[in-house]
Amino acid sequence: MYEITIGKPYTTIEDNNTISLNSDILINNKKEKIFFKLDKKYKPYLVTENIDAFVIAILPFALEKGCTIKSDGKITKRLLYQLRQYFIPCLLSCKENTKNVNFEIKTIEEEIESKNKVATIYPGRNEIDNLFTIYENQMQNVNTFKLTHLIKINNVYFENKILQPNAIDKICNNLNIEIINLETNLIKEYKEKRCNAYIYIYTAAVYSIKKLFNTLLVASTYPISEFSFSDDTASYELLIANSLSLPNLMIHSSGGAYNRNRKIEILKNDSKFQKYIK
């Protein structure tokens, strides 16, 4: 069984404008560094008190190989409980080629407060799903679920050509949705196995700046009716979202009531959004 040791999180100033949240990871004594890099103005929101973001980041690898995860840092008690008692046993019983993961990590009670902002992730693919998530969550009547931030994770995909050029940036600017550009080397680490890691990467990114957010809206790729334990984690993102949610960070699969064609129909009937679709 593989042994993974997650180092305590620490920050580094990369240049005059960016800061990075890092953890040194040992995988069978081979050292790797995982980082989340973004504008230094978000420094107050980076989480160094626990290793939650980095546990989530390495879960796809751990579930594939079967691992014991150790750390001198601490994991949120409730997150560890949900992984041990619910998420991992469910995958072991329902999904082929999943291996057990053991944890030898001390816990910390959930105490991190946030600014109660609402985020969604834009990785440069499935633009309609992202646009529909913005559409569903941009009105005042959604109250605490009104979208406040869009996190662009760089270098996940090349831009699709479904929407007009820079459509996501334009609609965010028009709706006063703040854009956060975030870079992580998790994209490179998972390479061709990205479809096994998407939602983990998105969630880990938000956990890295959890002091800012209390809600993550994951733009659903598939409708709920197509739930399955396939190789694409998007097909069972409801399970992942539920398992990785905490009382002060709720993760929701957004837009799962509709397939993509229906989303396009709805967007084309709204004057604010129809102009962004080719």
C-alpha cells in the first residue's frame, strides 16, 4: 500500500502580485509540492490551519492506488468522518477499481469562519453548463445563493467555441461577479486522468480559500437522471458534493435538472444571456 504524507500548509509570495498556498507531499518518500496560486489580495482567505484542501486534492490518486495518508497537520473532524463512514465505503461497494484509504491524521473541530460568498468554477470547458449556473444564481431572489465569484482555474482546457469569445468574462463583469484567476499544478499531476479528478480539483481549490466562501456551485455536466459510477466523476458528482460539504461550506451540483440542450433553450429565451451563445 502506498503511503502519503501531507506537509502542513504554508504560503509563499511568488512575485509582486501572486501568493501561493503550498503543501509538500511525500508519496512513498518521493517529494512533490501541490500549490494553489492566486492574486495576493486573497492572502487573508488562504487556509493554513488545516490540510483539508490537500487531502481532497490527492483523493483521486489515493482511491486509485490504495493509500495510508499521514500528516503532522490536522483535518477537519467532520470531513474525516464523512470520508471514512460514508464516501469511501460507498465507492468501495459501488465503483470498480476503487481501493481503500486509511487516515492517520489528527482532527480539528470546524472553526473557520468565512465571508459567506458564493463561488462557481470555470475550467474552460462545458461553457453552457457554467453559463447556466450563472443564469440560475444571478438574481436577488436567490438570496444567500446569489453568485458572487467565478474562479477560473487556468490551464485545465483550451476554451470551447460554444459561446462568443470571452463571454464568461463579459457576463461576470455585467453582473458584478468577481473573477478569481487561480493556478494549480494538480492539472499537470493528473494529466490524462483529469476526468477522474475534476470535481476534486475544483473543491480543493475552494477549500484552499475557504475563509472567503460558504457555498460552491459545481456546474453540472450531466443531468441527475444520468447518475452513474463511470470513469467520469461528473456522473456521480452529487455523491462527491454531499460528502465533501461541511456546515460552513456547502457544495451543490447546479443545473442537474436539465440536459445541455434544454439549458441552451432556456438561455436563448433570456435577453441577458442569448447574445453570448453562437
